[in-house]
Amino acid sequence: MDKRPIGVFDSGVGGLTAIKELKAILPHEDMVYFGDTARVPYGTRSDETVTRYTQQCIRFLLSRDVKLIVVACGTASAVALPRIADSLPVPVMGVVPSGVAAAVTATRSDHIGVIGTAAAIRSRAYEYAIHGHSDTVRVSATACPLFVPLAEEGWGEGEIAHLTAEAYLAQLREESPDVLILGCTHYPLLEGTIGDVMGTGVTLINPAKQTALDAKKYLEDGGGLSEKDTPGEILYYVSDTGEGFRRIARWFLGETVSVQASVDIESY
């Protein structure tokens, strides 16, 4: 039994997709969420900058006495975690391994597509992880950097989102993977649009959902569940003003959230 909260962070609002899944799968766990809204997006940054940002976000969450950290950012999970995970004092789960495991299980044609930020695709982290499961699977990867600002603006649907998805995904659709990993936690905010463009024969994998399932199993196996019988409390923090974050959270989670504070993340 461990009553400490689960820590979750993302470069902005994308990690709300992980919060949504964690709330559904672990409804009695307290959580602390940090959205680095002042420095979004991470996907256009250098590997060194992404690593520094990730370390600062993790240090903030550690200051909140968390028992487990979920890196709900595809870029940070792909680029930074391999560099720093072994040095951290609490378990850290990234979305890459969980999403890959689900995709490898789901594919029937041994052809998996991956979309992500420029940094995540450049790192080839998803490709390496897929081939760690099976060296026969073909991987087609495409960077879709404008999906992040579209999600941050709440423009996951409509003409602008659809035209952007058509432009990014045309070549990938021609290559015909039967599974597509949404390799950035912002991308489920455009899931309907992406699904329409890719077609009904393509299974979309939301790594946040699988990561939440893996977090539950880890806590169960290690005796780390809080064992509360009341709904968990979620505290939200950001590094910039909270109005845009609250607006997206209200749209995506279907509820109004309160932002505790704007954090000076550069001080961590």
C-alpha cells in the first residue's frame, strides 16, 4: 500500500490523454500532472534540450513526493528516457515501450506505421523498440509536427485538421500499414481525423492507454496501489498561464479542472 501520488508530465496538454486513461484504469489513485506549456512543443528541439527539459520536469514531480512517474510525452520518452532512466530514484514509465508492445500484438500484416514529432521520429526509438520485439515487422514512420499546435489550440477536428492530416499521411496511407502508433500523446486529440484519413482498415494505437494498463500492473505486482475507496485527487500544474490548458482539459476530459500554480520550471 502506497498512498503517494502518481506523477505525470507532458510538454503541454497532450498528457491529458494519459490522465484520461489513468483515471479510468486507476480511479482511486492520486496524481500530480505537470504540463510544460511555456516550452511546448518539445518535438522541434535538440536532443540535449529535450533531455534537460525532461530532467527539470521530473525533478518537479519528485518534489511532490510521487511514487511513480509516467512520461506522457512521446518525444521525451523516445529521446530523454534512454539517457536518464537508470539514474532516477523512482520508477519511470515512458509511452514508447507500452505503445510498441500493443502495436506488435495488433498487427496482422507485420507492417506498423508510426507518427510522431520530428525529434521522436529522428530518434528511431519506436523503430528500434519494434524490432526488439520482432525483426520481421516493417516500420513506416512519418513526422507530423503541426499536429501538436493543432491539439494545443483545440483544433483536433474540422477542415484545417483534416487538410493537415491528408498532407502528412498521404504517403503513409499508400504504404498500407495495418496498425498505426500515435507516437505523441497530443495525437489522440486528433484521433477521429487521423482515423478518417487512414481508413477503417488501420488500427490506431494510443500508447497512453497501454501505459496506464502497464502502470496498474506494476503497482499491483509491487503492492504499490493506494487502496483508497474514494476517487483519487488530481493536482494540475503548468509552466505558463493556465487558461488555455483549462479550456483544452474541459473539452477533452469533459470537466472543469483547476490549475494549482504556474511553476518556474527553469528553477528545477
